[in-house]
Amino acid sequence: MIPADQHLHIGSILFEGLDQIDFTGPFEVLARIPNSTFHIAGKTMAPVKDTRGLLLTPEKTFGQMPKLDVLHVPGGPGQEALMEDEETLDFIRTQADGAMFVFSVCTGALICGAAGLLKGKRATTHWAAMDVLPYLGAIPLTDRVVVEGNYIFAGGVTSGIDGALTLAAMLRGEKAAQQIQLYMQYHPEPPFDAGTPERAPKEIVAAARDSVKDLTARRLETARRVAARLGVAAPADAELARSA
């Protein structure tokens, strides 16, 4: 827990094609952390559209951001372009260096991986992108939230709220996190037990996988290029090396 009188700078990035709840879910939690300021940055200050068309506007450019105590990286289909965007990757590497915590949500983990931050780390991401993690040097876990040192990884979309509450407790203690949770009335009671591939009906899982198959293929292709750049053995190459 960080001393209560120590002001915290918490910041997130926005980009075209993010999934807004990867940002807004954690924002609802992290912006309420006592004695803190939440910063929102983009490559420019132009509004960006989330994957469903919601407009979100950065308040700062990358160059205007202060040194952050906590860096939050959301995900979404637009993550793929950022995996080879050196300006964004350099910003993430620079902010992660010396940060108290780095917190990714959904496929934000893949952006962190492309920045070279996942090598040897246990991590999680959206279930449809789990196969990409080994290309980035990560050890994939299916847990909803994974804490690995000062890195916190949340799985798909709504798990960002769970990850943010976990982070809030690490920053200001469990009582502060519980008070935020109570204010949000965050007590999920979903009408269906279909929130993970393991629990959803097989036909629902098949349809969901089919709906993202093209995006999944593109992500894997991008990940192969990133793996070569990072010097990470692709899963198939690693398997061949073990069997040789």
C-alpha cells in the first residue's frame, strides 16, 4: 500500500478501435482513488472512435504526459496497429520504466508484449487472443486477473473492473477499494452463465470464435512479426527445438 499522503499520477492511453469499457471500466475505479490524478493521453488530442463508434477524447499527447505511477493500457481490435507503432510502444516502455504498476486490460496485454514487457511473465488477455501471448514471450494464464510483480493483467473487457479494484487495494488498501466498489454497486449477477469459453454452451463458443476468426488470424500474423523483432521463439519453433 502506498502512503496516503503520496499523490499518485495514474494514466491511460486512447487509440482508434479500442474497446471503450477496457478504458471506462477501470477509469470508473481508478479515477476515484484518493489523492490521485487520472491522465488520458493519445498520440494526438484528436477524438478517437472505439470499436463501436463511441467518441473519446484525450486530454494530453504522449509528450505532455507526466511520469506516471500507474500506466493503464486498454485493448480492443485497434490494438493490432499499435503492436508495430513505435511511437506508442516507446511511450509505453518509457512510462513502464520506473512505474509502480503497469495494468493492462484485454488485448492491451498484446500491446505491452509488443513493447517487449511480457518476456517471461505470466499474463492473461481476452480468451480469443490467448494464443498470441507465447509469441510475445509471455506465459498465458486463463485467470480473470493475474498479478505478476508490479504488472497486473486483466482478461477480456469487463474483467478490467476486477483488475482495477485489485490495483486500487494495492495502492490505497482494501477499505478504499471496497468503498469504491460499493459506490459503483459492483455486484454482478449476470442472467446467463456464458462468460467464459469453459462455461458457455459449445454452440455459442463456436459462433463467437467464428465471428472473430479473421481478426484472430491477423493478430497471429502480426504477433509472428513482433516475435521475430523481439527475438522470441514462436510456439511452433520452440516445440521443434524441444523435440530435436
